[in-house]
Amino acid sequence: MSYKIAVIGFGLTGRLAALELSMLHQVTVFEAGDEQALDSAGRVAAAMLAPLAESVLCEQDLAFMGLDSIARWPAILAQLDDEVFFQQQGTLVVAHQQDKGDLQSFAQRLKPLLGHQAHSLTSTHINELEPELSGRFNQGLYLPCEGQIDNQAFYQASYKTLQARGVSFEFGKTIDINSESIQGAFDYIIDCRGLGAKSVSCKLRGVRGEVARLYAPEVKLTRPIRLMHPRYPIYIAPKPKHEYVIGATEIESQDNGPATVRSTLELLSAAYTVHSGFAEARLLNIQTGLRPAFSDNRPQVSKQGKVISINGLYRHGYLLAPSLVADAVAKIE
């Protein structure tokens, strides 16, 4: 049976939900911003798929969900009219000598995931994986199950594909999901508003993140790198066309203003210690975003009447969204 379905919010989960539902149903997307969705956390993110690394911070069941989502991403991207970069060549975790203790602590806190485990590396092994890091690090870890996608390309390609499918879009509209006009016009309503639903669910909070995007043709890293840092691990994610996304910051703040000097200096100086080629990189932008999270940092999929809500993805957006959207779609009778 085909339904009329409203998707409220055109961020990461909204796009995934619209892609899944538009294959069988008549879908209308409502977004408070424009088609760029500049305030979406998914547009700012590095889009790393790191269930093993994230198991240090989340429960084991969420890490398992991450493995499930990684398996779903190739089929999702295959739907799109344009190619989107997807990679699953693992993550390399390294540390300078003075941060060796942080690396050991990180390794001890990794949770076992169905045979997926970290491999300890010597300097020789690191050089084999990433020749351009030769001589820089004496110890590291390799997390072979992990990957990443190009989030900006996904945002563009998903919008283009949905347009071609005849999905209707209403931009610049803030929607009350409980209004009679919305409730009466649609059979189901998929609430993907993230922090836009904060007035409805006061338990939501924003967790600030800051990332830098660089153009660095002198750097030729082939997979995401995580660098142990006294305050927090810093990641460097290589994207197509010699671009790199560098981030790490996780600040308990509702402030969505520009990045701070402290965070910017830490990110860029850490990247330089990993590879000196970043010294000549061009800074394309420094973005900030607020990730929606509940008090327990666990995502939720809930159904109340004809409204199905997906929210609270915290720092695990790309890692968990495909599985969560599949759970939400399964609630449609």
C-alpha cells in the first residue's frame, strides 16, 4: 500500500528517510531552512563510520548497530544518480611518544565486536599502511572494519535523486507536527528535526562540534587518522580532490557561533604534527554545528499516533542513521 508521508527536516536522517520511503510512497519534505540545510549537523560532520573507535564512548549495542549501518551504506549510495565517495579501508590510530599512555588507555577501552578488533602496530606497520607517516610514529592501532563517506557529496546527490523521483519540497517552513493541517494531510509523519524538536522534547540538548576543511595537495593520506591528544583524540579524514576534514571538539554548549581560536589552533597544529604538508594547505572553511543528544547520549526512534520520530544521534550520525531509519520505516504498518 502506498501512503502520503511527510518528512519533517532535511538533514541526514531526513534525507535517508526520504530516499527509503520515496521508492514506495508519495513523500513531501518540509525543511525550516533551504535545500542546503546549512544548520544540519550532518553537513558539518566528517562522516566517519567508526564503530570500533566509538565503542570507547558508547555502549556495545550501539557499536553493533554501527556495523549494521556500514553494511547498509553501499546499497543506499547505489540508489543515487551521482557517485558518492565511500571507503572502508579502516582507521589508523597513532600517538606521539609523550601520549603513549593515552593510546594504551584507548586500546584497553575498545569493546569486542563480533571478531572485529584492533591490531597493534609498530613503526614498520604504520609505514606500510601510510608511507607518508614514515618515521613520525613508533606505535599505533589499526581498526580494519571502519570507513567513511563524503557527506557533502551525499547531501548534493541525495537532493538531486529525490527531485528526480518527484518528491515534493517545502523549504523555509517551520512545521507544527501536531497541527490539524499536517495531521489531516498525511498518513504518516517522520520527524527528523533534530534540535528543531527541542521545544517538543525538552530532554534534547545540543553538543557543539567544530571542524576545519583543508585543501592539501601535498598530503596523500589514504584513510582516516586518529591522533591521541591530551584533551581529546583528533581525527583527520581524507576526502576526494585533496580535501581533508579535521575535527574532534565536543563541547557541551548550545552556542552555534563561529569556531574559537583555541579549538582552531589545536586542530590545525595537531594536523601539522601528523604531516608537515598541512603547513601549505589552504583553509577552505571552519564550520560549527550542534548535534542533538538526549541525556544518556543514546538515539531514539519512537512512534506516537501517525508521528514517527528519529532523534538524539549525538556524535554518531553517519554511523547509526541507516539502521535507525530502517527501524523507523519498519514502524509504518
